[in-house]
Amino acid sequence: MNTVGISSRIGAAASLAFLLFAASPVAQARELTLDQRVAAQKAIEQVYWNHRIWPKENPGPKPPLSAVMSDAAIRTKVDDYLRMSTLLASYWNQPITAAQLQAELTRISHQTKAPDTLRELFAALHDDPFLIAECIARPTLAQRRVEAAFAGDQRIHGARRAALASKLNGVEDITALERVGGDHAEIKFVLDDDGTAANRAAMDPTDRAIHLSRIEWDREIARIAEGLGVQTSNGLSAISIGRVSRIVDRGDQFVALAVRTKSSTSVTVTNVSTPKKSYDEWARETTVTPTLDARTIATALKGYEIPALPLGGCTDDTWTATDFGANVPSGRQHHTAVWTGSEMIVWGGYGNGYYLSTGGRYNPSTDSWATSALTTGAGANVPSARLFHAAVWTGSEMIVWGGEDGSSLFNTGGRYDPSTDSWAASSLTTGSGANVPSARYSHTAIWTGSELIVWGGVYGGTFSNTGGRYDPTTDTWATSSLTTGSGANVPSARNSHSAVWTGSEMIVWGGVDFDYYLNTGGRYDPATDSWVASSLGAGSGANLPAGRYDQSAVWTGSEMIVWGGVGVTGHQNTGGRYSPSTDSWAASSLAGQNVPDGRFRHTSIWTGSEMIVWGGGGPYPFNTGGRYNPATDAWTPSSLSTGSGANIPEGCYYHTSIWTGSEMIVWGCPGTA
């Protein structure tokens, strides 16, 4: 990760000090002008930009902050949190007090998961408690409280609920429900405690059901029963086929549903929904008054105190709870997550009874989720709701592409810029143009430094061995041999495989087709637009892992490590290490002492020295894992193995994990969202 030099940081700090203190005589109260707040926000954004990951493969050096975030965008951020503060006071009669700011400052200091970054943020504001309270604590607190007040305010959302209720007047059966105007979706849920149904589904490209563990199944059935107004304790037996539910508030939508079919292991639900008004939409419509348009906020100098920060980062081999307050995205699975260097961005998936086009941004330094354009799933250029899509981080944007929503497959996507909190207009949105890959899901995607490469997956009722290369600089898909799925050394069609980027090649391996668990793969070189001849294509040789799908894979810098998945003998707790430099698989103890139980749909991350695996499905959802060190070729005993201890998430699969540089953040399991 590139960082700004020490000399430039000192210069920025000196300029900030002049702006903040030159015109502020010592007094019993202080005011910050808009310009002073903007200067402070710019210093904060510089710290975050210093930590922003600029992939080493990206051509050219990391640009300065000014190249990705204008002064106008920074000023807009300040305007937004001031507007939220004044709305809390004037619209909800909940003004933010000095005591509340102190409490938020204390919470951030005590709960930070990235104390070193928080120290840098405090230093950027000269460790001034007043500035820190106003420019770090106020924005997070205002967002949290506005989100909580806004979500349930019937003055704002009542009209849309009433409109849906009017449409549903006299609608009593599923046939009539299908004729009601609104967003319609049909979802099939399958009870899949041991993964056997998912195993069949992986070989059936027409199966797009949501597979649930017993715990998740019971929760979904209870949610359906609650909407229908029947006793949730009676479970499936209480649910009537074809009956239309009452209107249910699902956080960002109002939903009515009916059950089309049911059995002891599957339920098919049809629903109609209408989105709630988004905060941004409502804020634009709200009459601007002098109070709402306030450019200064005077706060009595109460002597804010900065509590002592933790001395270091996390304690090794322990779990830490994160903030589950306001702004946390709704619980979900089948979503994606990327790490920017300072934030985790999650998006899409399935949860709370419908497909999602929402997400959120989690900041470990303040242990908080940001209200953002991701939250509502509405606005310009936002991709449609989906799951089984793919996402990559480019250094300045998250790119998402592909996926499905139970009725449609997508060859669309979007580009989200966290600096401006916006989705960019791009050819990804339309899914049209030269060389655009066919719509698909369960594909893979990697970032090369200048291009997104997607490959494989399910499309048109079959499996794919095609893909494409997208260049965000030109907003175009390149002509390439990936498009046709033909030529020397091209791997066979498949889905639920894995892919890693080595710095010069994409390596794909494993997966499943109609008949086989695959232990083959290939190496694609974008510089030559060709697949390299390798032992991966043959699926034979010493130390080759058995065929499998839904395994995990990480790149260590010299090897691809694959582990777990589902094969002929069931859930695997084996794997392998492939070196492209020798085109061979190494003998290793990826199965042995301290090895986790066999599983699939788990996650793996590379720390720089170890592979950490966690969660996944098998005979039940796991909340266990393990740490594998390729240098010693051994699994390390750890608390991951036991699935017990404070703050450990419930067992789950279809979750996400990212590595921050010091911690693995798991999200999407029950108890994490």
C-alpha cells in the first residue's frame, strides 16, 4: 500500500492548523465556520486515503486525494452531516447535545477495531477534543440517529404504505396478488441441513432456490407465518397456500406475500413490494429553512475528553464484537464484500424475504456503519437486486457484475465510488455493447490492476467456459479469446469454481458441471490473450487434489492454496498447493492434525503468512475454522477450532470474510447483521 510522504503530511497539518486556529480566540465557547469544518474533513479524508489500498498491479502510482475527491465533494460531506444535525433538532426535536457527543467520542475510543488509524485521525485534528467531537463524533452520531428516526417515521413513509394497501384492497388470493402493481418476486426456499440439496443444485443450472440451514429455515418459516398473522410456533403447518399476508415492514420496503407451494422441505413464496422513500429523496424534497441550512453550529466548550485508546490492535486468536447499531445493513447471505484499506463494503444478496440491491460501509476505526447511497438501493445507476454476483476492488471503486434474482440472469453491474458515495454511469448498467459476456451467476471475477476479468458460471440453462475483460478507464469490454470459450487449453465449462490472480495470470480450478466434480483448471494470460498450457488442464499428476466445487482459494504470492469443498466422497477437509512457476502441486499436510472438519461455502483469507478458513456448511453450519501456515505446512491450534468463546458468530455459510491487515472481519452470519 502506498502512503503519502511525511513532509506532505506536515504541510497539510500546518495549513489545517492555520485554518482552524488563526481566527479562534480563547473563549468559553467555540464556533466552527463551514470552511473550518471543510478543512478538518479534508484532513480526515487524507488519513483514509493514505490507508486506501492501491493494488500493486495498478499501472502508475497512487494518485493524490485531490484526483479522486474534489473539494466540492468534501464540502458536500460536511453539508450532509450539518443538515442531519439540524434536521434532528428541527424535524424530530432531538438536538444533539454536548453530553451525547462526549458519549459518542467515548464509544468510538473504547470500541475502535483500528486504534492506530484512529490515532492518525485524532492527530490530523491536532488531538483537539473539540474538533474531534465535532468533526468525527458528530457525523457518526448524526447518521446513526437520523437513520433510526427516519426508518420508522410514518409522516415520511405512510403514503407509500397506504398506496400499497389501496392496491391490496380486496386482494385475497395469490392470483389476484400477481396482478397488483409493484415489484414482484418469486422465491423458492429449500431446507438443506446437510448440503445434499445444494449438491444436486450445483449440477442443475435451472435450480435457483435459496438453500437454508435448519436454523435459517425455521426463521424464514416464522417470518412468513408472522406476515400471514398465524402462530409462528406452529411452523409450516399453520401456513395456508394462496392466502395473502398483511403488509409487512421489511426495513426499506413494504411487502405483501403469499405461499404458492409448500412441502416439508421446500416453500415457494410470491411477493409484491414497494420501496420506502430513501433519505436522500426525502431530504431533497424537504423545504430548506435558515435553520436547516445552518452553516455554523456553536457548542459550549465543555471540556471534551478523549479516552485512552487501546495500546495496539486486536488480541491474537480472539473474536471481537462489532457495532450492531443503526445503519447496519439488513441480514443477508450470497452477498459480496470488498476491503478498501479503511472500510469494508458489502452489497447485494438475499435477506429478510427478498433479493437486495442495498449494502453498507463498515469503518473499523470508529466501529460504525455509514449511511450511504448503498443503504437504500435507490438512486442513479444502482444495479438491480441480485445474488451470486461477483465484486472486486480497483483502488478507487467497487465493481460488481453478473448474478441472478430467481427469475432473471444478469450481464449488468455497477461501479461504486466510496469517496463520492455514488454509483457511476457506465456501460455495465445496461448490459449492452460490444463483447459484453452473456448473463450468468456463480462465476468468478478478479482484478488485474487495470481490468476486471470474469469467467465461467451458469447461463441460459447450462454452464459456461466463457468470460470477458472490462476496462473501467474506457468503460468497455475488450475483444478477447475469453468471449468465445474456444481455443487451445481453455478449461471446460463449469460453475462454483475458484479463481486467483497471480500478478500476471488468472488461475481457475475446480468446480462442477452436469456430471463431474472437476479437478482441472487453467491459467489465462491477458497480456497474450491466451490460456497457458499447464498440468491444470489434465487433472492428473502427483499431489493433485480430488475434484470438488465450492472450495476456497487464496494466492500467497507464489502459490495457490485450495481447500475444502464438496467432492465424490462428500464434504472435503483436504486441499492442495499449486505453484505456477513449477506447474506442479506440492505434497502438503492440508489434511492432518488440527485440520478443520470438511465443509463447503466457507471463506478463506490470506494474512501474508497464513490462510484462515472459517464457517461453511456440512452436516450443519459451522462456526469453526483453522489457520494453515504453508511455511511450516501445518495447521495451528487456535480458538477457531472449538467454535466457542466470547463474541464468536453463529454457524453460517454464504457469508463473507475480508482481511484488514490485522483482523479477519466476518459478516453475514446470524449475530453479525
